Amino acid sequence: MRKKINLLFLSMILTLIAFLSILTVSCGTKIKEITGNVSFYVLSIGSGNFTFLEKDGHAVVMDSGVGIGENNNGDSIDSISSETFALNNGSWVTANPRDGKAITDFMKNTAGVQVIDAIFISHKHSDHYSALKYLVQEFEVGTVIAPTDSAGLEKAIRGYQPKGQMPVVDTNFSKTYEFLGGTFENLTAYSSKNVVKSLYTTDDPNANSMVLRFKVNGKTFLLPGDMENTSKVMSDKKFLKAVSSQPVDFYLLAHHGSTNGATELTPLIGNKERSPEHIIISGTDNIDGFENWSGQRNAVSNSKTPVGEVLKTYGMKKEPYVYITGSVLTETLNDFPDIVDKDNVKSTFEYKFSDNKWNFIVHDENISNGFNQQLITK
């Protein structure tokens, strides 16, 4: 009898050890913080998204788009109808070669990028990926993380004749990815299985957007792509729990700050006591040199309600904490509350960690001046 009890006790101990081992691995190594001297950039590219992290010459790009317009017609895109055709036929369109060169030159000469470890494509709209061709041609790229609609992506990249080896095209739509010594979370993939499954058949690429989160030297970044309130993801309890699990320090407003963006994320990631330090609208209106990259949209003008939600949730601060990458009419800009930085529009923003501290840096370079310092007249 004692022998049986001892064996049962031993079995229970071994089971507990195994459980604790799994728990330790999942809790201790699943989510890693990026450390060291790092810069995070939000490029001023019109109504689109192009952001990247740089560390020791290596980069992770999170969306690589250029705003849609008459100058964004490199291979095929010059209208919404062309974009629809591309989506329906597995095509991946590209930005104008001039824009592509301006961006890659900025990455090399200003940001010091030598190699791209990974490129995330949040969803299949060209204002989030249209510079992909020039990135794989100018840099050695390790991995391209595909959105749920990845039809034709690998074929397109091969056709670009990449520099070095062909990048790995990851179509798994995983919860986590490891780059630059840290973890990048795809919070959209935390949704329930049925919701994730539905993302492969929806007609709206915005509703499929990866909502990316990562942590660098104590600061948490959230990039929601073009996620919208109407997406099934936004009502999924598992997704909402994942989003609200930690406060955010750097927040890129969803869908270029538009009213149909996922404004319901705003109250989930902070409050007046613990709010984001920097919020950026990556968009522009159809004015003042940005006409060719606005897609005839008034993205910034349409962001009054989302900015109002930010003010309501986080309140006023001593300094402005909402920034706009593109151009906006003066009278429209003046209508915004004082949480918006009205002096540094049409700018590329850098969040830089060096000498054990964070600095927020404003670059005058933008897509309108070709990211060329010599053309700046400010």
C-alpha cells in the first residue's frame, strides 16, 4: 500500500514539475523585450504607413507603403479600380521608382540600415506595402510576414529579383515572431479560432489587419494597421483581453486617424493616469505638396473625432503629444485641440534610445521633398 502511495505521489510531483516547466517557458521566454540602442521611425509618406525599427544596422519594417496617388503608379496602381483588380487577381502593386529610391536612401543614409531582418505587411492594401519591391532589391531581407491574403506574394517577390537570397515568406499568421532579440506580437492572431479563420475569407482587407505590439527598453509600441471598429476582431473577447493587458507608450492611430479606424482601441491601452507619451497620425490631406500621395483623401481632416476620443480618454498634458506626418490646412489644424503638435506637420518622426534615455526627434524629410535634406526650405 505504501509503495502504491509513493508511486502516486511521485507521479503527481513529476506532473507538477512538467506543468511548471511549461508555464515557466511560456511566461519567461514567450514575450521578450528589445534592448540596446534602438530607433523607431514613422516615415512621412502621405496617406499610408511605413514604420521601422533599427538596431545595430538591422531593421524590422512594419508596413512599407506609400500613399496612393498619381505619383504612386510604378507598375500598375493609379486608381482604386486598379487596386481592386490587384486584390482579386493575386497581384502586388508597387510605388513609383522615385519614391522607392527616396525611401531606401533615407533608410541607408539617415537611419543607418544595412540589413532588413523582417518586413511585416499588416494587410493587403498597397498604401501599406507598395515600397516592398524596392526594399528587397536594395537590402538583404530575411523574412516577409504575410497578411491573411497572401495570394501571389511569393511570386511577386521572386519577380523583384531580390538582393541576396530569396526572403522567407511566412504565411502562418502567428501570435508571436522573434526579431532583433525581442518579440513582436500579432494581437489579431490572439482572437478566437473562428474569428481568425474568418479573416481568410472576408472581402475587407482592413478588417484583417495585424495589430502589432512590441516592447523596447521599457516602452510599449502599438501599431494597429487599418483595423476598424466594424471588424469581427474588435468584438472578440480574447483579442480585447490581449490588447488591454498592458498600457501603451507609443500609439499609431488606426487607419491613418480616420473615423472608421479602430477608435475603440484608445480607451483599452491607457487612461489619464497612464497614457501614451506619443500618438501619431500617419496621413495627409490633399494639399500643400502632398496631393500626389493623398489618394484624394482628407485623412487628417477626418481624424477630428478620433483625436477627440484621445483627448477625452487621456486628457491634456503640458506638451502636445499627438503628431501628424502629412499636410493639413491651417484652419483645419487650428480646429484641433492643443494636444496636437501644430508646428511639426509634414514630418518624419524618430523615437530614439541612446545613452540610456529616450529622445523624440523630428525630421523635416518627407515624401513630398523626396526625403532630401537639400530640398527643404524651412
